Amino acid sequence: MTSPILVTGGTGTLGGHVVPLLRQAGREVRVLSRHGREAADGVEYVACDLLAEDGGRALAAALDGVETVLHLAGGPKGDDVATRNLVRAAADARVRHFVYISVIGADKVPLGYFRAKLGAERAVAESGLPWTTLRAAQFHDLVLKAVRSMAKSPVVPVPGGLRMQPVDAREVAARLVELALGEPAGLVPDLAGPTVHGMGDLARDYLRAYGKHRLMLPVRLPGKAGRAYRAAENLSLEGASFGTRTWEEFLTSAAAEAGR
């Protein structure tokens, strides 16, 4: 009998694509999330907060019989702490393969989110577990959320020098499943979208797709983070793997689903 794969963040955007792919591959899945639910369609759900001090017992139970962990859970802060808690428990459970999703620029962009991702990467690499880490670009979904928020104002601020390489979450999910079902590979090539876009172009594409009209105001990103973005430290231009679904294709689909 094949052991279940433990997926953290299995109810999120990425997990919503990963879990069905694992089931299609014939694997049983155990999803770790903050809120449990009834098992269904070969998927078991275990409630556990990776940041909670009293989560050890639930985490040990979630890892019982598990040989592969696919760590997708993440948030605006605390990813390094949550990952350290998880890898300690995974080491105790003698997990054979720990797969982690990180972000391009984790080791270069001086912002708290990126620092936490780098800390999580290090926790995985130093855990003694066989591991694989994939750094991906921002998902189309996240970029859409960002430009939609920016467009709520009558004047859209456009950070100068900020470029993105958005990638489709479904393509990231497919790559992660491939990695999880394979052998531990360490830090694998980044996965980015097929095209680099300026933030102004992304915003204009959104406005056009959703039939909105706004003024655009260029602004300068200050400090070390601004310099990092202007130096394209958040991009992966060489040695990466690239998805095929474009931002424009995603946006057209999203606008159609929204009734535009």
C-alpha cells in the first residue's frame, strides 16, 4: 500500500491544483490545514496550525505513515518559523522526501517576506531530510489581486522599475507534483512565466480587460528593496524553466469568469 503524501496549504490556490493532480496519479493525500473537514475522494484532512506552540501532537499524527511532504503553506510572515516546526517533526517521523515551494529572489530581495522564505529554505536544507526546493515567480492570481487593489483608487500608482514574470499556478502545481513523485533533487531550476512585464503594463492590461479607466501615476520605489527590484533581483532570466500560459491568456479567462 502506498503511503499518503502530506500536503500543507492543500486548501489554498496552489494546493487546489496540487491535490487533484496527486489523486490523478493514484496517491492518497493528507491535507494539513488550520481547519479540519471530513475526508472525501481519497483526501484526508488534519487540523493543525504550524505556528501554534501546542501543535506538536497534531503534527505528529498528521505525519504518521507519511514518506513525502509537500509544503505549500505560506503567509505574509512566519514562514521560516512554521517550516522549522514542520521539518523537525518530519525528521522525527523519518520522512524520506520533503518538497518546498519558495519564491524567486528569496536570497536577493531585502524584504521580510523574502527573508522568511530564505529562512524556510535553509531550515529545509539543514534538516537532514532528503529535500527538493522549487523557487517560482508570483502567480497570475496574486498579480491580479495586486493590480485590482491598485485600481480601486482613481489614480493607479505605478512603481518605476518594478517588473514581474508571472507564472500560472497550474503549471507550478504540475511541476511540484512531478518533483514530489520523483527523487530528492535539492534546489532545482526556477519556474517563471514566459514573459517579463512592467508593473504599468500589468495594470493597463487589467484595466483594459475589465473595461476600467484610470489615471496612471509613476512612483519610485525607495531604499534597498527598490534597488533590488530595479536590478531585476526578483526575476529569473537565465537557467530557469518557463511556463507557457501567458498573463494575457489568464487575464482574458479571469475577466470572462467575472462576467466581463
